[in-house]
Amino acid sequence: MTEQNPEYILTLRCDDRPGIVRALTDFLYGQGANILDLQQHSDRLTGRFFARIVVEFVRQAPTLDAMRSDFVATASSYEMDWQLTDTTKPTRTLVLVSKFAHCLNDLLFRCMHGSLGIDIPVVVSNHPDLRDMVESYGVAFEHVPVNKETKPEAEARLFGLLEQHNIDLVVLARYMQILSEDACARLAGRAINIHHSFLPSFKGAKPYHQAHERGVKIIGATAHYVSDVLDEGPIIEQDVARASHTMTPADLVNVGRDVETQVLARAVKWHSEKRVFLNDHRTVVFTDR
């Protein structure tokens, strides 16, 4: 891929009806685009159509603005909710964290090596503990304390940072604070959280110790979009690891952290690559595997 031969991603959802794929391919052919990847899904329960198309160009590529302008007529005729983006543009990401470092460190490492399609300009924490680690990656660290009385001011500071850094995505990498209903509404579809999948069986403190006492045989993690109902937003990715009677609570914690980092990384990568679509309270995910 060169500067004269970029790749664009067209994503869309609309009510399902005949002719959508033909309209899309006719438009792309007219733009001189060659389809590298096309994934589509028709949901019979909701009656919606979803598509993700990656294209390159066999002649000089149009600018994004020109192609967007040209696509308006096609999109309007099918009442599409759509985006057209450049694959080379990373998703500007702000990470929220408290004291647990595993998910944050994994994201920073993967980001440094360019494997997530994101750029992390700033990390925000309600504790100062992880400042040295974050700054070792060359990333700005903002300590924003939160308690019941200061939550409105803390969230105002958060949204100020989102605007200041032109943030597209917020990741809660084991951020042990509950966002307000207003904050959840403002971040709908662009904030990802991670939690262990024992919920709701093992709520509260030390869930892995609770799981150990019950003799669990699998350890899981769930990445989902944030909603105003705690830990019940639309699910993006989940995974599990086996557990056995030989494991101590500390062993379960270690295995659980490994699962959490992998699940969160996949969810962030898929979101940044425009693979995730909201479908009421569920998601459509065109995975890369």
C-alpha cells in the first residue's frame, strides 16, 4: 500500500431489503475501487443488514471527503447508517485504569508495536500508582481522583480530556469506578469495559477467591460496551480458560488476568478496525479469525 494507493473501510447498517449489495458494488466499481474483503450479515430477527467492506484502488484514489460526498445518494436511498474511514488512521484511545496494571500494560505494549490500530495519547486514573509505568511508554498520565462528592467534577475533567485529545474510544482497563448514567449515554458505542465472567455469580470483592471456594472449572472474561446497567452492555468478545482443583486463589487470579488481557485486546482491535456493529442490545462482530 502506498500513499497513492490507500485502503478504505466502508461500514454500514440499514433495514434489510433486496439490492443493497448490488448498489454497494456498483458504487465502488464506479469509484475505481477493488474489493479486498467484504463481510455481510442479514439479521432475520431485527430485519437489519450489516456490511464491512475493505477496498483499494486500481487508479488514483478519490479523497475520503470526495468519496463520502459521492456515497450520500446511495446511502440515502437505503437509509444507511454508515462510515467511510482510512485504514491507516489509528483510533484515538483514552484508557481509564485504577490500580490493576495487567490490562493497561498489555494495551500499551500492543499499541507501541502497532498491533491494535490505536493511538493512546493519555491514560487517566483515579490513583497515582501507575504513573511511572505509563510514562515509561511515553504516554501522558492524568491523575483524576474520584469519590462520591467529586464524581461530577471528575467526569467533567474526563470529557475535557476527550475533547482535548480528540478521542474516539474510551477503554476501561480495570477501572474500578462506576460511570454515571449521563457519562454512559455520552459514551454509548465508544467505551469498552472488561470484567471477569463470574458475574453475577460472584459479585463484590475477591471474585476469584469466591470462585475458588466454589470449585469452578473454567475462568472467563467478557469485553462489552459500557451501558447504564453495570456490566450488562452489548458483548463484544468473551473467552475462558480451564481451572482445576490444584489451583490456589492466586493461580486463578493469574489465569484470569491472562484471559482478561487477551479478551480486551481483541475487543479493542476489532472496534478500531470497524468490525463491531451495535444491533439493539447485541453486537454483530465481523472477526478477523
